[in-house]
Amino acid sequence: MLAAVPSATIFRPSVVFGPEDQFTNRFAAMARMFPVLPLIGGETKMQPVYVGDVATAIADAVDGKAKPGATYELGGPEVLTMREIIEAILEITDRERLLIPLSFGLARFNAAFLQFAPGALKLTPDQVTLLERDNVVSEAAKAAGLTLEGLGIQADSLEAIAPQYLWRFRPQGQFQRMSV
């Protein structure tokens, strides 16, 4: 991209979450339907980033606040494992589910068939490949200020934002009292 347009600004977000995402909503929907959830890449580290923070970064770039020709790595305020993310979704939705770890080999085999499945069951080979590597902001990006913080954006956490839209997956919905 930069070879074609040297002044372009590139954004590389970690896994993006928000009200209509295909990440947190997918796991919440699966937890509503199934007593057991597959766990692929349970120890893979991610830095979930709120879609609103990504949008703010892009708007700032359009307003000239980002460095031309730079690649920004966008991540939320915390690094979590895939297991921790799913456990947070289960806590937010007040669901207790057994997490069954799947090897990447078995996940790839399943993805060959599930890539054609509808809705929450869909799993593509590319998704499995992405789960094989950590997806976090690099130390080099932090040092160069090529992050949300470098743009002056205070990132929102998964646990602060997801309850605002995942309530619909709770057993009694929006008005269910949650323990503190």
C-alpha cells in the first residue's frame, strides 16, 4: 500500500469488538445455544479494541492528526488470552459453559466443513490461522507512538463496553440482576 501511496496511513487493529461484531456476539450466541464451547487457541494473546476507538483513530487520521506514511497498531487497554475473552463473555452473559480445547489441527479439519455453515457455527480456515499467533500491539509501535495512545485516544476495555450490548444474551435479558 505504501509503495503505491507513500503518504497513506495504515491501521492494523487487533480483534475488534462492538455492538454488531462477529466476535463477541458469536460466542455469546453459541453460549446461549450450546452447553459446551470449543476453545481454539486458548492461550493466544489478543488486545481487543473497541470499534468506536478504531473509528476515532481513522477520523483523527482524516483530520491530519496521524503521521502520513505510518502504520498504526491499534489495541485495547488490556492483553487477554482467547480463553480469558470467552470467559469474560460468559460472565457478562451470565452463562456457565464448559470450554473444550481444540488443537489447531482439529480446528483446521472442522473449518474445512464449517466454513459453509450459517451464523454462529461458521469457522473458516483463515480464522484458525489467525488464532495461531498472538495479536497484540508491538513494543516497536508503542515506542514510536503508533498506537491509540500515540493519537491521544484512551482505549475502552472489553469489560467496560461489552455489557452495554451483550445483555440480550443473558437468560433473562436486559433486566436480569447481575451479582456484584
